[in-house]
Amino acid sequence: MTAITRDEVAHLARLSRLALGEDELDHLAAQLDQIISAVARVQEVAAQDIPPTSHALPLSNVYRADEVRPSLPPEQALGGAPAAEEQRFRVPRILGEEA
Amino acid sequence: MSTLALMDYDEAVSRYEPVLGVETHIELGTASKMFCGCATTFGAPPNTQVCPVCLGLPGALPVANRAAIEGIIKIGLALNCEIAEWCRFARKNYFYPDMPKNYQISQYDEPLCVDGHLDVEVDGETYRIGIERVHMEEDTGKSMHVGGATGRIQGADHSLVDYNRAGIPLVEIVTKPITGTGDKAPLVARAYATELRELVRALGVSDVRMEQGSMRCDVNVSLMPRGSSQWGTRTETKNVNSLRSVERAVRHEIERQAAVLASGGAVVQETRHFHEDSGTTTAGRSKEEAQDYRYFPEPDLVPMAPSREWVEELRASLPELPAARRRRVQREWNLSDLELRDVVNAGALDLIESTVKAGASPAAARKWWMNELSRRATEQGVELADLPVTPEQVARVQEMVDAGELNDKLARQVFEGVLAGEGDPDQVVAARGLKIVSDDGELAAIVDQAIADNPDVADKVRGGKVAAAGALVGAVMRATGGKADAARARQLILEKLGAS
């Protein structure tokens, strides 16, 4: 039984805005299947007494005080943008949902 | 916009039972953003409150704002929620340029606050609104659509984005399904939004200004045929940005969905957009193409585990909440349920309380705000609180009435002057010469004149018909332009005519 189907890979590609061709889907589906199967082996050693974790550090409750720090000057903030207009980031027209 | 088939509201609610849900987003009023130190000032020039963290630049790392976490826990506690002992942030992944990171930091299956309730009242009946969850997230940037006819996204050529708002702490409050409201559904939805706004305002964690977007509601509505227990397909109406619109949006969706169902059609599960101008909704994104946000625990932030000591400390710090406050003033001011409701609905509670603090009696304070000043606010089409008169000024006018320096008629003229920007009450009194005439010498001359002008009436009074004296008091009031002390004038008239 495969860990991930070709359809699922196509769905993920669409969600990630990756334009994958048919060949690439075949190729990646097989590869991803192998990768997931390999990672799944972790479950063989992860017994009940080992909680799933999302973070490498044994820390919680790290907060900062509510203090204002300097922001970037707008020209610097916009400096790396492909396009800017009226001190705003200019982006291609947005299709679909109304903001 | 296509023409919408609607069913008459009364018929709709007689045939179908609405089920509601409300999702509310509230921006917290912290000085800095949720995960970075950028300022949160409303209306700042575009992209002047941005930094590597909120722009999602490589290598930047977020750190949660402690004041925001305190704010959401206070909201959770005030809504009678359980506060999670341990929970995490999650990444909500999507491609839309309102977030420069391509994801929004939010919470998914581990919200900070769960399972609360808020009681709201409509027409004397209490509805307990269940709270499903309250979670912490960050606000998005603001887009301006350029090239379209109306600044709307349709037909736009390109969009311009300002990220000042991106990263401002945002609390999302989600109700459980609200059932059993029947024809009151739109009012219950509005009452809930109103009560929630009052509650958050009392907590002092947000300015909750719907017109500025610091509180925004999405309303879910579905209908089921009366007698059925099978819920219908729901729609989610976004962009509902005033209390009145919450009511109108629910009402409109009930009328629209009822028409669809009655004609044998099916309600489409979709996002709809509310239009303030027409009070209608139009279809947006269909849930069939619902986004898969690929949520996963946020690796850049560590879990939150609010200690029980901290939570109890925050609970102890909660101010008097609106419901308790209303019960207190009702008792202190000796109001009936109906009188209290009128005061609350008029937005006069704060004003009356401040006026009482400034020295007026509750009855007098309520009289001025609920009658004369409410009338003038209505005339001018503004909220009571936005009238250019302060509680201290109202208290001062009442002080002059209590001292016998003004009667009600003159007091109304003083308010007219204050509202017209002629200064504070004492200045208006002086400038307009509004002091009451109670000086006996001056008043006696006017009384003599009134008696001389009305010999028939005077004779009747002399003959024992004391009630007839009213006509003479009226003459005195006319002669003084309403400035006479009516009680003193009456006394003088009766003395002079030997009828006292």
C-alpha cells in the first residue's frame, strides 16, 4: 500500500502553487512515497510514552514585553519588493476572493 | 448584482427555524504588534510600521507579546471559558498577498480558551450564547485594488498592499451554534455582538471600534424547516462591520435562504459578502473549493502553558463586567427592567453614571440624557455620546435647577446654547441672560401688572377660586419669557389677592 497517492501529490502541488507536469507527478509521487515510508519508521520506535513534539527545545512561555521598537524606514521595507507604488507593495491582480 | 429572490421575513421565520453562528475578530490595543516591536497606530502612513518579522523576511523570528496573551486570557475569563494548560500556535498556509509570509500565525486545534458562554438579553428574554473557542492570531495587511471601477477587486488591474496592520494581535471568538431564537435571530445576533463589544471595552484590551475595523463579525446562518432537527446548509457572511449590519445580514440571509428552499432549491455552502449600502449579500468563494490551509504547529514559537497562578491573577484583575454593572445601577438608580433597557439601548449608561459622579441625582441625570439630549441627538443624527456636551456640564445645569436659578424650560435653552458651541452652561446663562426671576421686587411689579391686566381672573381668585390663579401665573411667565420662578410668582399672586 502506498503512503501517498498520485492524486494527493497533485493536490499538494496545487495548494503550493507548483505547476508540475504529468512526468513530474509520476516521478515525485514515487519519491514522496518512499520518503514518507522512511519517516514512518520513526513510529516503530515512538512508543506511547514518547509524546509527539513540534519543537526541539524544552521551552514554553517565552514572551516579550509590549514595547515598541523602531520599524524599518519605508524605502528599506519596500526596497526588496519587485514593485512598489504609493509607498505600498504592488502585487499582480488578485483573483478569486474579495479582501 | 443579480436580482435576489427574497421571502417575506415573517413568512420565512414561520416556516423555517434559523441556526446562527458568529465569528468575531477583535484587534487588541497593545502598543506593539503580536510577534514584533512595530507600533500599531491606526492610520499611520503606509508601510511605516513594518519590520523583518512582520514582513516575513528570511531569518526573522517572532516572539509572542505578553500583553496580548494577557488580553486574550482576560477575554476568555470574562466569557466564562476554560483556559488551556498547554497549547500551541499553528501556521495557516495560504497564498494571498495580505500576509507577506504566505501564512498567518494562528491557532488550530489547540485554542487558548474554550467552552464559555455569554448571556444576552432581547425583549426581556435571556439567551445564553455558547462560546466554542477564543484563539490568538495576527491580523493581515490591507489591500487597495487599483484599476477597477469602484476600488473593488473585480476588474482590478493590480493591488497595493500596506502591511502596517499585518501582525497586530487579533483575537478570534467563535460561538457554538445558536438555536431556538426563531424570529428573534437577527436581534439575538446583534445583541451578542453588542454585549461582546461592551465586555471587551470594559476589559480595556481593545477599543473595539467596528468602523475602524478593530472589531469585525462574520455571521453564519442556516435554516431548517420548522419541526425538523436536521440543520440546513450554512452560509458565512463576511464584511459585517456595524452592529446594525449584523442584524441586517442575518435577516437578509434568512429571507434569501427561505426563498431558495421554498422554491425547491438548495442553499450553497459558501462565503458571502455583505453590502452596507443595500443591506444585501452576494456570493463569494464557494466552500466546494474550500482551501486546505495545511495547518501545522508553528515551529518558530514555543508552546504556551499559562500557569494557574497567572490565570487566577488575571481573573482577580478583571474589572466590573457590563452585566454586573447593569444590575448594580439598576439597583442604585431604582430602575425598572424596561427603564434600564432604554438607558442601555440609548447608549446612555456611561453618560448618566458620569453625570451622577459629577454630582447630579440619578433621576435628574437620566431625565436630561434620556429626554432632552436624546431628542437632540436624534435630530442631529448622532450618537448620544457624540453630542458636544459633557456629563459635568449636565450636572452643572442640574445644580442650577436645584438651586432655583433655572427652571426646566431655561435649562433646555442652556443646553441649546452649549450644543451650539456657545460655551459652558455658566457662560450660556450669562450671555443669554437666562437666570430665573425670583427677586421679589422685580417679580412683584410683574405680578401687579398681570393682576391689573386680568381683573376678571383676579376677582375670581379673590372670591376663593384659587385654581384660577394659574392664568395669572401664566401671564407672569409670558411677561418674563419663561424666566420667572413660577412657584414664587404663584405665592405672590395669592398673597396680593388675599387668597393664601
